[in-house]
Amino acid sequence: MDEETPADDAVQPLTTDTVFGAPCWVSLLAHDLDAAQGFYGRVLGWTFRKGRLGEGFSVALSDGMPVAGIGAHASTARMAVTWTPYFAVGDADVTAARIRERSGTVAVGPLSLAGGRGALAADRDGAVFGIWAGRLFAGWDVWHKDAPAWVRLRTRNAFDAAIFYGEVLEWACDRPGCCDVGYEEDEVVLRSGGHVVARLSSGGVGVRPRWQVYFPVPDVEARVRAALDHGGQETARQDTPYGPEVTVRDPDGGLFTLTSDVPRR
């Protein structure tokens, strides 16, 4: 798999067998590992340590806790630089079969790695996501309101997409620990343990479906200035009751969004 996965450095016993359906990891596929580490270290204050998948991989840390993975294989894999969310599942092989049965694509895996099995896939509209079955990183237990990131699917029809993901990831099922699905202001809202962990938004026919990763920070504007100072570009801005949400393109082309951490405080 071309991504750092949560199993490589898991430090707690919580697994996807009991907590499933919600985002459990995010990773960046980049061109240059050193350049990516330099940018995100300056913008988000991350430090890094070597991952266990080889020289081209690292794990990003915030206050010593794993928050994301970076893999520098976008060029060799002929893939765009992008942030990708992984979702917790009970069985990667069963989930991969569900994806294929519903006209999605499984591009890589499922593969066995230390601590579990994972795969990289795309939904039937082309939005890329990953699945992971196994141990979870501390800080990424999906019931925790302070998870390092949350995600939003921007797609043509959020309600159609919710049916696909609901069937694939077992949203709103009868099993203990599954995610709840609601609807707010024309968005599908996914909650785990009462906390919002994902949103699905309709964008019309012209939108290119993709998952967008949001990083909560104490001072959005300061982080945006740091991004601009180090080669990033602001591509979109939206005001919310808690402050601005600003989408940034890193120097390599990867998009991510900075959002206020006021709701969790």
C-alpha cells in the first residue's frame, strides 16, 4: 500500500472490531518526503519519525501523538498529490467485496500489514478513500472529540453517496459502536459517540468528487499565514459561527482545510 497505515505504530488496544465506520487515519501521498515534512512541520507544528514501510514514509506527530502519515510515492505511482482518509472496518476483505458489489473500485489491497489489513479504494463517483481493519492509533479512537482531523465528502449527490458508504461501512446499523447518520442543512452528517466525524455535501454535476481533510487548529489565520509564507496557496474560504474555514494547497499540490478548534474547546 502506498500510504502509512495506523497499524505500523499503534499504541493502544482499541481496534476496528468494536469501533467502526468512522475515519481512523489520514495520509498524504506526496512527491518529496523532506519537502512535505518541512511544509507541514512549519504550518501545523508537526514533528516526524520514520514509518515502517520504508525510507519514503513517515508518521507525523503532534505533541508526540500520531496524527497522519506521509508517503513520497506520488510520482512513481503516477497519482496526484492528495490527502486520503481511511475508515475503520471490521473485516477489510468483506468490506472490499461490498465496495466492488456496489460499483466502487478497489485499487490496492486488501494487504496484510503489522496490526491489520487495509486497502485503497474509490467510490462509484471516483472519490478516493481507504479502509483499515486492525489496531488503531491512540488519539484516533473515533469516539474521541479531539481526533486530529475530520473529513468531508464533496460529491454530486450526498444522499446517493451516503447510501453507498452506509452499506459499505455499516453506518446506522444495529451493531454496537457503529456511526449514526443525520441530515443538517442539506448535508449528511456522520457522528461517532455523539461527535461529528464526517460530512457529505452535494456540489452539483460539475463538482469533482473527493474527500477533503480538515485539521482543527487554535488560530486559523496564523496557520494560513505560515502556509503562504512557505509556498502554499489559499484556494477557498468560508465563514462559520466558529471562525473561518480556509482551504490551502501545499507546494506539491495537496489540498487540506484549516478549521477552528473552538467547538472542541
